[in-house]
Amino acid sequence: MWIKAGDLEGAEAAYREAAEHGDPSALVGLARLREENGDPEGAEALYREAADYGGGSPTRLLPYGLDPDGTPTPQWTPS
């Protein structure tokens, strides 16, 4: 509703409130919102937070896993 009205701050607040009340999938929604609005770093942090809560599919959040240093593994391409 907030997104359709163009109120991104309202949408973000609603997602956060839902997450604070035990809905980790709200973090995934918030991450997507940030991703769509040009904040990939913020989106990644929220995807990780959702994964910590057990929300969302790990393969959706980090499809190629993590490198030993904790960074997301990029898709493999043949050389």
C-alpha cells in the first residue's frame, strides 16, 4: 500500500515493524525494496539479517554460498 502510494519511508517502517514482531520475511521485502531503489549494500545486509532469523530461502538470498571470508560467492563462469 505504501509502495503504491510512493511512500517508501512508510513502507520501510511497516516492514521493520513486522520484522520486530517476529516476521523475518518482512526483512526480505525490505531488502527487495532497497535493492530496487539502488541500495545493494543495504539490501545485502538485510538479506543476511533475514537469513540469521531463518527467513527466506538461503539459496534465494545467497545462491552461490559464501566465501571463507564471509563475502557472497559470485556465480562460477568458465575461463
